[in-house]
Amino acid sequence: MPQGWKMRVASLRWFSVWRNHTDALRRLRAIVLPDPWKNDTWAWDALRLRQLHALGIVDEEPEAWTQMLAERLLFDRLASPWGEALSGDKR
């Protein structure tokens, strides 16, 4: 953890809300991440890197393709089972 920053774990819904409020998170010096996932740790890592980059803590930008897939997985987890129907996925 960077000096003076706190990490907070939130449900997927609260993470989705807070990640868009980077100014408030900078003022609070808080990093909000979803509960760590048991599977798909690559997606959690991509969301973590996006949050750290958005807050200016790291210079490394998340890879666009990996970030897109992580966002899709997040959407599917938030809206399951509606996620597949809304995304057009007919598995």
C-alpha cells in the first residue's frame, strides 16, 4: 500500500459506484476494490490496476483488452443471470 492510503473492500455494486468518484477517493486517500474473487484473479488484478492508475498511484496503464474483459466479467457478476441476456451472449 502506498504511504497514507487505505484499502477498502466493497461489494460489486458499491465498487461500481465508488470507482467513478476518483476525486472523492483521492480526498479520502482510499482505494476501493471489490471483494477478491476466488476465480478469475486476472480480472480482479485488472480492476485493481485501473483503480490505482485512475488515482494516480501508479503510472502503468491497464491493458485495454484485459480491462474490457474484466469490465465484462464485472457486468456479468453484477447482473447475473441477466448479464448474458443483456449482452447478447447466447450460451
